[in-house]
Amino acid sequence: MLFNWLKTRRERAIFSGPKRRFRPQARRHSYGASRRSKLLCLLPTTPAAQKTMLCLLVLVGLGYLFSQQQTAPLSNNQRQSLPALDFSKRSDVTAVSSSTPVLVNNSISSTAPVASSVTGNPLAERTIDAAPTPAVTTDEQVQAPEPSIFSPQVEYQIQKGDTLSGIFDRFAVGQQQMYQLLEADYALLALDTLMPGNLIKLWIDADSTLTKFEIEFDRSHQVVFTRAAEGYEVNEVIVEGDWLAKSIEVSIEGSFSGSAQKAGLSSALNQQIYNMFKDKLDFRRALRAGDTVRVLKQQQSIDGELTGNERLLAIEFEGRNWQHTAYLHDDGSYYDAEGQSLARAFLRHPFANDQRLSSRFNPRRLHPVTKRVSPHNGTDYAAPYGTAILAAGDGVVKRVENHPIAGKYVVIQHGGEYRTRYLHMSRIDVRRGQTVSRGQRIGAVGKTGRVTGTHLHYEFHIRGRAVDSLRAKIPMATSVNSDEKQQFLAKVNRYRTQMNEMLARQQGGTSELASTN
Ligand SMILES: [Zn+2]
């Protein structure tokens, strides 16, 4: 299976840049043709010489026919595109069409210009056929280098229909190692969120040990598993990058979502705005043609490339005689211009009654046996078996899973910034995609997965990071704290100014993105 994959990747390397590769040969071909036409001018003029010439031509002609029988028949097109005119390159051509996954590094290291066009990162050398170096014999570029111990042995892009065990089987990662990965992943549950398009990288040593495993969700988010004394250690890499502001003005014509999409608002933000205002605003009946929505958003950019991650800063609905607004405050919540919260407050505990705390949040917790850092990213409640678990806030059920370590669990997304997770449940009463409201029963306490006793492991995440649900600044109140009110109002003013300036500039046909604080 590994072999098959290498073959595919090799094919990808071969076909990803063929235009440049074949151009030099095409040129060589036309050069040969013009040389032949020059030969015609040297035809003999005396009869004797013409006879000799005729004999020679017949011999040459026979020889030509004979030689044609020796080679496979080719169409004219094929012959033109084949780099066969230059025999010194023949061996390289054979190497290209061969399916042997042996990569010859030496041939590359001798062609310095290729290496110099790739910066430091050894992984970047894979994308070598993108290098604009026509001077280097192009066939050699196909031999993508796989140098050094720093590159993963396997890189695979998740396809639709892939399963975790299918993937590990395919790359000959044993059951035990897979289980150890899942064990380490308990802290993040990243493996459960793999999506088609995500990239995984595997480092496998000579005796088939998976020494490192990396998931690249996108440029801003990677999870790295490293082989430790027993099992794996997991690390999450979150790259903040730059957040660039952009303003969009939506003019309502027909439905909100249609108008918003037309104005360039992604469906994710579209949905977020809808969820944010749906209690205040009847999207079907209250919106009329000519009403406007002004949005100030941020787009994440890493090394000058947009990642696709976006964040809403300000939203202003403006009808004929009404206005609804939302502004992002430092606590990650949205409030209107008066400082009133848009979302309802969260429950501190996902239970109707107080339950006994059995283990607190501790990102630096040491494993009692292995002594390696094994973060406890949640709060454990030793509630009796079957106790109802309640949604901590309004939201949408993002995941419903059954995990060998985490057991039956539920993930709820609350707006764009918050997420809660409930592990080891005995039963789940909600389904994926379902909208839930604060205090709604989502299931019951149990001991599924690998646990020592019945309990609920409850996690609270802000912007993708687990925080201590008992200590973090979670919106528990319905308005901005009075001591933060001035600061919040100043922020609202900054948002408004920025939005106005950007929209004015855009109407003048200039500038799209601007950096924000
Ligand atoms: Zn726990």
C-alpha cells in the first residue's frame, strides 16, 4: 500500500508541471527541421553526381524504412512531444516512466539551482517542480528529493470515505501504535476532526515504529504526536498569523443569505450572523429590500496567504426605522451598542444541581506512571450514573462520537468563539447538526471509554483552546461589566470608524485589506 501511494505521489510530481518540461524538446525539434531544409540547397547539379545521389537516397530511404520497423509506431503528435531527439537524455526518460519508487537524491544535489530556489525548509523541496529553473534538465526535476531524516516518509491528504484505521492499515502502522495515538489524543480529540483535504505526515523508522505523526488541518493549525517512552506525547500548534480587516456592505434584495452571499460573505459567517440575531430579528418578515447590513470582519493570513479562517468584529443591521448591532468584546462575546449581550449567558456547570468536583483543569498535569506531561483539559464531575447533562449554552451540536478513550461524547459550538465538550456519557440524546438551547438535556453521565469511574469530563474552549471552565472569563452575565463599559464603547467607536473608512475607500475603488491591531 505504501508502495502504491508513493507511485501516486510520484505521478503527481511528474504531471504537475509538464508544460515547462517539454518546451525545450519542442524547440529542439523545430531546430532539426530547419537544418534539413538547409540541406536541400546542397543538391548536386551534374548528371553523374545526381545518379550517385539518387543511389544514396535509395539506400538511405531503405535504411529509414527498416529503422521504422524496429521502433514502435508513433503518431506525429507523440513523436513531437517525446524527448527522443536527444539520446543523452534517454536514460532520464526511462527513469520518469518507470514506476519504481526509488528516488535518486544525488541527481538533484548536483543541480544546485534547484536547491537554491527552495528556502531552508526541507519539506519545501518536495514542491520542486514549481521552481522556475528552465536551465536545469527538466527530466531530473521529476526526481523529487526525499532527503534527510527531517522529512516524513509518508504524506497523505485525507480523502472522502477514508477511515482512521484504514489509513493506519494502509501505511502499516500497527494496532498498538494506533491505540497509543488515540490515548495521547484524549487531550485534544484531534483525530476525530480529520476532514477530507487535511494533510497527515508520518515518520516511520526502520523497524516500523511510528516516531512522529502530524496532522495539518490548515496552515494555522497543526497537531503533532511524538513518540515518547511509552506511547505518544501530543502538541498542538496554533499559528496566529495576521488578521486583516475587511468591510462588506450587504444590500438586502430577496433573502438575507442570498444577498449576503452575493456581497461576498462566506456561508459560515452568514450562518453565524443568522444565529446571533435570530432571537431579535425575524429574518423572513422584518427585512425589506433596501435594508443594509454592514460587516467588519478579519481574515487570517499566514506568510501572505489567506487561511480561510475569519472572525466577525462588528455587524450593523439598518432598517428604515430600526437598528440591530453586535460588536466583539475582549471576552470573546458579542454585545450591542449599549453593551447588552446578544447570546444568553453560559451555565457554569452543565447540570441542574451542583455536582462533586473530582479533578480540575490542569494543562501541565504529569502522568503518574510515565511522568510525561499529559494535560487535563477539562473539569471532572463525579456525578451519579444517569444524571442529566445539560447544554452549557445556546448552540449547535457539532459532533456526536464514540471514542475508545473518551467514550461517547458530544461537542457543541456556541457562536463563533466558544465550544463545549462532554465526555464518557452513558447516552446521547442529541444528533449532529441539531440546535440546542442553554439548559437543554443532551444526554446522561456514564463511564464509556477508558475511565476508572463514572464521571463527566467537561471542557470549555475559547477560540479553539481549552480553558478552565471554572476560572476563565466566560460570559456569565448579560451585559458588559460596568468597569469595562468605557473600554467597550471606545472599541465600538473604533470599529465604526474603521468600517466607514473602508467602505468609503472601497466605493472609491481602492484597497481591500488593512491590518488591524
Ligand atoms: Zn477529565
